[in-house]
Amino acid sequence: MAVDPLIELRDVNKYYGDLHVLRDIDLTVGKGEVVVVIGPSGSGKSTLCRTINRLETVQSGTIRLDGQPLPEEGKDLARLRAEVGMVFQSFNLFAHKTVLQNVSLAQIKVRRRKREDADRRSRELLDRVGLLNQADKYPARLSGGQQQRVAIARALAMEPKALLFDEPTSALDPEMINEVLEVMRQLAREGMTMVVVTHEMGFARSAANRVVFMADGRIVEDRSPEEFFTNPRSERAKDFLSKIL
Ligand code: ADP
Ligand code: MG
């Protein structure tokens, strides 16, 4: 694809002790691309996400963001985490802070914005995810779907270059899944670069530019959703799809 690469992994290998969890990973995500990562439990999807924003170190290979190797530590690492936002299965909001405070906090601490400026931006983002009227509540008062939308607004508040989603709807009741996917579809339409680990195949078909299928720490297929879903090449992918579709 002839787009500028934003995230590039080359020959990345990662071990947990003796366990080889990422094997010779080569992956390029272009600016504005949406890459959906699927695969069986334990195949390394979460680890892949966590290596991209340096929550995990790797033993070999290179990872670049916008042409720059990932920083090792210190201030640059905090900046990287702001530039590559992550949304987790468990929303990870601060329970003792209001929705507004949750979205403003890192803007003030990491981006060094004044509180008024941060709060103004937070309100805009909460409006975008349909939650402006919940700004002064505590997370526990919100539904799971609403909490996840707050987590997305919080990630967006850092003006990230890319967002990583690790099973963002897996902990949600079925009736809340769509409101979160709809926010993600909107982000995709607006050109956000996204890596999304999900079991929501409807989202993969409708929003992804590419589907990456992982098994046993390897990328087994990396193709358009049309090609992948209609004609998976590998036995692993065929087997996986036959179980979930
Ligand atoms: P997935 O997200 O595809 O289910 P993970 O990336 O979570 O897979 O895990 C890949 C493999 O690494 C699994 O075998 C898992 O048990 C193992 N693993 C994950 N995190 C750790 C950890 N912190 N320490 C040791 N092993 C881990
Ligand atoms: Mg996982």
C-alpha cells in the first residue's frame, strides 16, 4: 500500500522466559490505516499491542514510530505513550476521579496543559463520544459501554498519532458493544491510525483496511478483509474462522 508508514515492526522477537511469544514479526501500519488483529487466545495479540507502545520490551528486532526507533526510557517514553494511545478490555479509569477529571488528567500532567484548556478539550471529546452530560459523574455510575467511551476520549485527549485497542468490547454486555464500535468506526472515518484486536468480525469487515491473523506468535496472514474472510489461505485461519463465524 502506497501510504506513509506510521508503525513499523521488523523481525521482532519476544520471549517471556523460555516462551517465544512473538516470532519474526514484520508489520507495517500506514498513516490512517485500520489494522484488525485476530487469532486464537494466547497467539500473542495483546503482547503485540503492548510492544508497540513499549509496555513490553522485545529481545530482537526494531520497532519504529513515524520513522523513529521507540525510546528506551525516560521522558521520551512518556511522550511515546501519549502518541500511541491504548484502550484496554478493562477500561482502567480512575475510580476516584470524575469522568471529566479522567479525560483531563494526563493532558495536565503529560501535555502540561492548563486545567481550563484541558477541561475545555475534554468536554469537546466527551461530546464527540456522546457523554458530555456524564462529565461530572464517577465512572462507577456509568455503564461499561459509557466507561469505554470515556477511555477512548481520554486516549484522544493526548492527540495520539495512533490508537491501539486490545479487545475493547470483550468485557461489555452485548447491547453496549455497538455504541463503542460506532465511536471506533467514526475515528476510522476521520483518518485515525488504529490497530484493533477484536473478535468483532463485523467491525473487521466494515472498518479494517487489513486483517492480520496471528497464531503461535506469528503473523500467518495479512490481507484485506474481503480476501481474508472469503478465502483464508492457511489451515489455521480456516479452522479459526470455522469456530467463530
Ligand atoms: P493473546 O492476547 O493473543 O491471547 P497474549 O499476548 O496475551 O495472547 O499471550 C501470548 C502468550 O504469552 C501466552 O502464552 C501467554 O500465556 C503468555 N504471556 C502473556 N503475558 C505474559 C507474562 N507477563 N508473562 C509470561 N507469559 C505471558
Ligand atoms: Mg489478549
